[in-house]
Amino acid sequence: MHKNKENLLKFGAGNAKLRKNIYTFSLPSGYTCPGARDCLAKADVDTGRIIDGPHQKFRCFSATDETRPNVRRARWHNFYMLTACRDVSEMANLILASLPEDAAFVRIHVAGDFYSQNYFDAWLEVTQKRPATTFYAYTKSVHFVKARWDRVQQAENFRLTSSNGGKFDHYAEELGMFQAYVVLHPQEAEGRDLEIDHDDSHAITNDRSFALLIHGTQAQGSQSAEAIRKLKQENIKFSYTYDSKPK
């Protein structure tokens, strides 16, 4: 059904942050993020111009990646392919047909998020059909997680971390999900008794809440841009390059 490469989704390979046996999947930043608030940003689909959200505290790093046309095209390709599917099963089958056979780990959404209940349900179906693969994701779409919480808890190879700073943080608290908090400096993480995850190991293990050090290009004059300047001054590593090329 999905034998032509153009009719498959595009997965990325490991990168400077992630191990080589981790594959990544992305959608357009912001446009597919119904729970985004503190980090909301979009790249115009035609021009790549960054559009910051009204309540933004820090800019989504992956939106900045989409200023590059090849990255933007790949992510919109994935979105158009998925939204053309008629139901959950068709989406799940498309993902399974596109997913590399040797994928030991899959990070769902370096960019983007679960944009609908059907799409979230499709990934749940994929995890059931690929039990030897560990799937993990940071998400602000906790309302979709809540609707399928019993199934999520049963899926040992599907590890979800709530990305704090969204519209549905209260559901994460209610469900007792582990959360990832963006911090502006290592001292902030230390003060909150949170370890900083530099390589997704905490997200994969999914056994505690943790911090992520701010990274990516920030809006000029913002508090987050000042934080980046300070990190550079102190020679603190905060930036990672994600491999956006399909495997």
C-alpha cells in the first residue's frame, strides 16, 4: 500500500544529542501543538518567518529549525500524509510502513505534538504492534493522554513525559505524570532539585521529573535570550543539533 518512498513518512536518525539507534519523527512546530503556551512558535509554511505566540516565555527551538526549507518541507510532508488518512488504523498502518525495521528507540516529535485524539490513538496502536521498540515523547497534549490513560499505563514501551508550560498541565498533575521543566540556568534546576537531562535518558527511562536547559534561538530582548547570553558567557553547553535528514 505504501511502497513508494514518496508515500511514506520521513523519520530522522540519531544526532549530536541522541544515540544513533534512536530514530526521530517530526511535524510542523506550533501548528500541531494544541496544548502549547509558554513555548508556542510557528514558522510560516511558505516563507519560514517565525511567528511567536502571545503568551510565549521562551521560543520553541524546533520552530527555528523550520526556517530551513528542507526541514519545513519534511515536516509538512508528514503532516499532509497523516491528515490524508481516513481513520486511526490507516494512520497506524502508514506509520508502521514508514518506521525503520532496526529502530530500537523512537522519539515521537522532536517537533510538533499529538494534534488530535485519532492521531494519538494511532501511535498507541503502533506501540502495540512494535513491542520490541521503545517509543517516547514529550507532550503538552495531555488531554489526549488523559482520555486513554488506562491504555497508556498498560503500554510498557510507550513512555510519555508531560512538557510543563502548556494549557493542560493540570491534567498531568491529576494523572501523576512525570514532567519536564525548561530552566534558564543549571542553578535553577538545582534549586528545584531537578536533574538536567542532556541526552533524553530521563525521558526514555521515565522514572522521575527532570529539567531541560533552555536552547534554541530566542526572541531578541527577551528574558530567555538574556539567559542564552549568560550560558554562553559561562561556557555552559546548552545547544544541540538535531539531524533532520530522513534515514
